[in-house]
Amino acid sequence: MTHELAVLRPVQLSDLDALHSLAQCALPGLTSLSKDRRTLTHLIEDSLRSWEMHSDTPSNEFYLFVLEIISSKQIIGTSSIIARVGLKSPFYCYRLNRVEKHSKALDIQTVNPILELMETRHGPSEVGTLFLHPDFRGKGYGRLLSLGRFMFMACFPNRVDTTVIAEMRGISDDEGISPFWESLGRHFFQMSFPIADQLSSQDKQFIADLMPRYPIYAHLLSQEAQDVIGKPHPATIPAQRLLESEGFRYSHQVDIFDAGPKLSVLRDSIRTISDCQTLPIQIQSESRGSQYLICNGNPNRFRVVSNQASILDNSLVTSNHALQPLYLDSKDTVWTSPIQ
């Protein structure tokens, strides 16, 4: 349960300073939230354009959300949705496969795991850019930050694809050194993992130019690199478990830089979406009941909060305190889904 009420909303240009400050709290390789002010400005502008488009089919749209403490107006987190990956630039990942060989003469059979480069140019939707300020972790804010994106999908299903993916951060240390990158990527890109990771968020053309196209035999990598393939960073495990509780599953595909796992799910199978319903509101003086995501469903002023509520007589019963940030009153209806 959250302590102070927070609201998930689309980013605004006025959030630039707060986003830049928030990004400085992230360790290398743990978020795609850029530390570069110019890049952040472009992300905000892309998100604003996407909201203005009111698209009925997923294309190049990018939706960036911020989590704001209502009382202090402090921005404490970010999350995002890419409506369709691979359109602006190809989406790359490694698919884990295996090659079986047999020698009749020696009566030897071998099974060799391989990494096959996949390039997608018209892919699914992706959730990403998840980052919560360290001081606010473990208080329930992360659930709102992550699951609030699925309320957007429930309200505007035509803006996203029928399949949704999530790339989880792979193993790297506090200095941003990735065993997988050191054993594979560095040989082809001749730069550090943090730099390559940062560049890929801006332009993926260098990946197409330099990445080997042939399958990689995993046994040729260092043992340290083999051990982290498909493993999430310890700091990412809570986010992965939350997504798995929503129905996401490991796709046997990994990131080409740090070998972090890629998760996938059918959009309408996501628990928050399948459990979502629109209900009229009943106001009570105090919040009681279970924790619910509560959303206004407004395309021009989209907002989501998490608050205690209950369903009674086919209405959502909650406090006016939770409705004010949504710009709603007792005459309106809300989109709502329970938080497990």
C-alpha cells in the first residue's frame, strides 16, 4: 500500500528538470531512462506528439508516463509504452536455440546451445523505461507505476498491439560491466556496455552495421557470460515477478547487449486488463476495502491512482480524496481493476 497518494499521468514538458534529476539516481544499465537532457527532451516531445495523434492503430507512438506524489508534486518514477517496436529502427534480440549433431563413427551426440539474431521491423508493443526513485521503493508505488500502463491499454486497446513484450535488465555490476557484453558485444562494437546501451536508445543503426549475423555458439563465450544468459538483474527481479503475476512469460529470447530475458504476453490476457471494468462511483468519507487501480479513461487528461476501494451494488465505493487527482466526481464512471 502506498503512503502518500500518487498519480500516474502522461509526461509534460515542465517535467524535464525533474526527469533529469531522477535519471541521475539510476545505476548504469538498470533503466533506459536517459541521463542526457537533450535525449529526455526528445522523449517528452515524442510522447506529447503521440497523445495528440489519437491513433486508432499502433504505429510509431511512444507514451511516457511519470508518477507524481500529489501533495509535494515530486516526480518519483517513470514508465512507458512503445506502441509498436521496429518501425523507426529494427528491434533486435537473440533467440535461444540448440543444434544437435551426431557422429556415427564415434557414436557421439552433442547438443550445442546457440544464439540466433532476430530482427523485427513490425513488432508488438513494448512496456519499458520503468524506474522508481530508490527512496520510494517497497511502498507500493512500483505497482502503480507498472500496472498503470495496462489501464491505458484497457482504455485504448486500439493504440497498442495484441501482443506485449517487456525486456528485463540483464546482469551487470555497479560500474555497468556486463559479463555477456564483455564476452561478446565488446569484440564487435569496441565500446563499453553503458555507452552502447545509451546509444541504442537513440539510434539502432550501428547495431545493423556491426552486429554479427551468424548464430553464436554459446559454449564459445566465457563461463561467466553463459551463466547470465536469460537471467534478470537482482534489482529487476521484483519488476519481473510483478509482470509474471500479470501473465507475462519468458519467451526464450534475450537482449543482445546484456542477455536479459524478454517476456511476452497477449494483451487481453494481462490480468489487470482482463479484470478491468467500468463502474459508477459511490463516495465514502474514508477509504476502505482492497487496493484498486482507478483510472479516468480520459484521452486528453489520462490519470491513474491506486487507492482502497470496494465494489458494492455494481459501483466502486471509494473516497473523494482518490477521485480529485482524476478530475472526477460522483456523477462520473471510472475504469478500475483490483491489485493482487
